[in-house]
Amino acid sequence: MTEAIIEPDLPIVDPHHHLWDLRALVPMFPEPRHAFIEAIAGAAYYAFDQLHADTHSGHNIVATVFMECGAFYDPARGEAMKPVGEVEFANGVAAQGASGLYGDYRPCAGIVGHADLTLGDAVRPVVEALIAAGNGRFKGIRHAGAWDEDPEVLGPPFHAPQGLYGSDTFRAGFAAYAEYGLTFDAWLLEPQLGDLLDLARAFPEQQIVLDHCGTPLNIAGYRGKLPENFARWQQSIHDLAECPNVGVKLGGLAMAFCGMPEEGPDRGCGSEELAQAWDPYITNCIEAFGPERAMFESNYPVDRWGASYAVLWNAFKRLANGASDAEKRALFAGTAARIYDIEHVLPAA
């Protein structure tokens, strides 16, 4: 699906994308494969060249934030320290972009890595190693808590324990991590949003970013239940928005988990159709959090399930059509740049 680019000059900071090499991993999953595995199979290798092609497909992407995804870990460092390898890799991509060979484009200007917060106080040396590896670009961690009692919802790649964010071991590590003044990205599923609300209230000084609009579910036993569960999702979003330390990423709805669209990459949805499907979730998030705590995200290449990179951002621009110029600057670049402390990448006003 190709479309004319809407507002091609609008500066964008994409605050959520991955880089990985899963070519050896994907074939290990037996047929029929879970929808998430099918979604990433077409982008099993996604590195600088692929990111550059997507971010230069028409929209004005000035910078990006890399989001941890378990890629390029260094097992030689041991179990706790192996995520440092991922930050080193992302920092190399950032250095490639910062060389000037690609103009003012700054990929991986911010890097969000992973540290196992169930280590408790022992997470401190891991965080410090991640900071050092980021060379000024390391901005925070994500420790995903996504869980559902039905294993078919998430599939085999995800193994977070039930109630992770409320466990004593996690809270001990979170308390130690909170002292560093970095961000915390939270990925969990819509029925779990109360767990994040409890965490945010317990640590009111810690900046938390909720990924993917809280991941409403339209997969496995949840298929067809988006309307039935919408009011519960909406209440959770408004409850979270009452916590000033929480922001939200507007995207991820094209993931196989969310099923918007259900049909996946062969559906070929245009941006008008996508905007119509996503409108109740995006609009409610913006109304609840405001443009100063909300940011559009690509979640690429996972969201290739629903849209090409160019069509994805066209859909977001359609959803922001009624916003003022100042609100658009915040939603598409300013909020992400401020929360991830990369405001230096923004073009001069």
C-alpha cells in the first residue's frame, strides 16, 4: 500500500522501534506459528539499513529511540549482564547515524535497554554498565510484565510471571533503579493495567511510559471482544492518567495481539481505514493524558503486521488532524524528546 505523504515536513521522533536478527530463531517455531511469530517472520532481520529505508519513506523522521527486544545479548557477560550487549549494539547504530553521512538524521538517539529488576539491589551494577555502554544515549529500561492465563494469547516468546509488577523482588529492584533518574517503559496487557497503576502510585517520582496504548487484546480467547472490554480499558487509561508520572505511547495497535487489523500484512489497509479502527483508543489516550504526556510510536517492525511505515504515520496524522500546531509538535516529537532527554535532536523552531 502506497499513499501520498500527509504533512511531509512535520518533524517526528519515533520513540519506539526495535533492531534484531531473528533469522535463526523464527524457523525453530513449529507450524502453525503463533500470530506474533508470523508478524515478525517477514522482518526477521531488521538493522540500520532496514530502519533507514523505513524512516526515509516520506515522513520527516529526525530521530528515533531504540527499545529493548532481547537482541544481541552478550552471554559471555553472564546472565545478569548479558543485556549490556544490546545497548552496545544500539549505540553502534547511533554512532553510524551521528557520523553525518546520513544528514541530520539521528537513529537510536535514545536507547532503552533491559535490566532484570527481580535482582533487587543487585541490579545497580547492571544499570551502571548499561549507562556506560550507552555513551550518553542510554535513557532507561523496559522490564515487560505481559502475562495472561491463556498461553495462546502471547505465544512462546514471552514468559513474564503473573503479577510481576507487584512482587516484592521486582519492587525492590524498582526502588533501586528509581534512584538513577531514568525512564521505565512498561509493556503489559489490557487486563493487567491495574498492576501498573499500583506501581505508579507506589513510585510517584519515577517516570513511567505505558507502551502500545495499554495493549487492548483481539487474539486467542479475546478475539472479537474489543467492544466488550473497551469500557474497562478506558477506565484503566483514565486512572493511569491521574498519575502525573505516567505517559503513554500511541501505537502498537497494529500488533497481532491487538488485531487492528485482524488479517495481518496481507490485508493492505490504507491509513483512513487504520485511523478509523484506532480512533477510539488513540483519542481516549490523548484526551486522558494530554499531548504533553502522549507520543505517537511506530513499534516497528512489529507493526508491519498492519501497515507499512509510511501508511502507519499517515494514519497517525489523520488522527491528529484536529490538533493545534503546538499539540502536533508535542505528539509527534516534543513529548518523546523531552521524556527520553533527547531534545537536542529537534530542529530549531
